Amino acid sequence: MQVDTGLTEFTTISLSEKPPQSIDRRSGQRYMSVLQAGKLVTDTMQELCLIRNISSRGVMTEVFAPIETDTRVQIEFKAGALASGTVRWVQDGRAGIEFDEVIDVHEVLAPHNGRMAPRAPRLNIDGMAKVRIGDAYERLQVLDISQGGIKVQCGRYMEPGLDAVVEIEGLPVRASVIRWVGNKYAGISFNRIMPLDQVAFWAAQQSGHINDAGIPGNAVAARH
């Protein structure tokens, strides 16, 4: 079940002890709603996902890059917990994943390390951003990205607390703040988070898993 607030997407927590089934097979299950994004990692890719439904035995995720049944995956939850599993079905941009072991749902969704709010999952990426601080512009390498910010190669004008404007081709421009600087790198926090689907599609394009039209990269290659 999706709860539409006009601003956010929500995950449903199932009290069933079975892994989530495809949309047209679910019935008679009990849910409550929480906000949840996640990260899927396979042997060949990593991508952001929206966790639509979770139980102690598995999850239903909305995915933004191609994934096949029987693929082994590791899921990183927004709270930082990890779970391994196998893709059991794929349908209409969603995938059902069965965990290898039963999990404590409330434990994996709860913030860890004393954080008041869990950190958004982030993707390692090789991209470029134009960062403006005052009147100075610099093009900097992006090393990772999440809905909430980026890690970049440190620029000449960066200091913690400075306001910045970040421009990444294919993503919305964001007013931002330099959060930390160290070891030749800097962390930049967006003042307003990026929509999950936009970051996920952009990352999939950067890695070659889909093209600008959203077609899988391997499908494009097969046509030539």
C-alpha cells in the first residue's frame, strides 16, 4: 500500500512471516506505514530503491534499473542495517526479495549510532558537479551521492559552514551547505533532498545500466 502525501513515499510493514508477494497475489496481510529508502548491491551494480513492503522474511522494492530473478543481493536500509537475500520475482518495476535469514523489522528500521534521523543510503559514483561558493565556480569530481548530499573532491574555496550551490547535469540545482572538509574531500549537504527516483535514474545512467530514455544498457547494446 502506498500512502500519497504529495511529498513523500511510504513503506508498508507486513506482520506476515512470509516474504512479500507480487502485487496481484497479496491479500489478507496487515500493514503500517513508515518512510523508507534503501540501497541494493549485486555483484555487478548498486542502486537506490524504494522499499514498499517489508516483513521479517523479505521486502518488496521499487527498482530503477534492471534486475533479474534469482539475483543475489545485499540490501542496505536507511538506518544502516544490512540484509542478504535473493530476488524471487520482478514485475512492473518492482522486485520481491527473500531474506536469507529472518530479520527483526523494527531493529533494521530503527536509527543506529545515536542518530536522531537515519542517514540516506548513498551510492559510490564517478561524476562531476559544478559548485558555486560566493562568486567562485569549480568543477569537482563526485565520489558518492545520496538524496541528501554528495561527497566531492575538495575545492580551493571550501570551508565547513559555507553556503554553496550545486549543479549536476541531469539533476535539479540545489542550494547547499559545506558540512565537512578533510583528507582532500568535502561533504556537501543539500538544503532540500533530491527525489529518490531522480537520483536513482541518474545514477543508473551514469553506470550505464540504463540510457537517457530509461532503456536497459544491455538491451541497447544488443540492438547494435
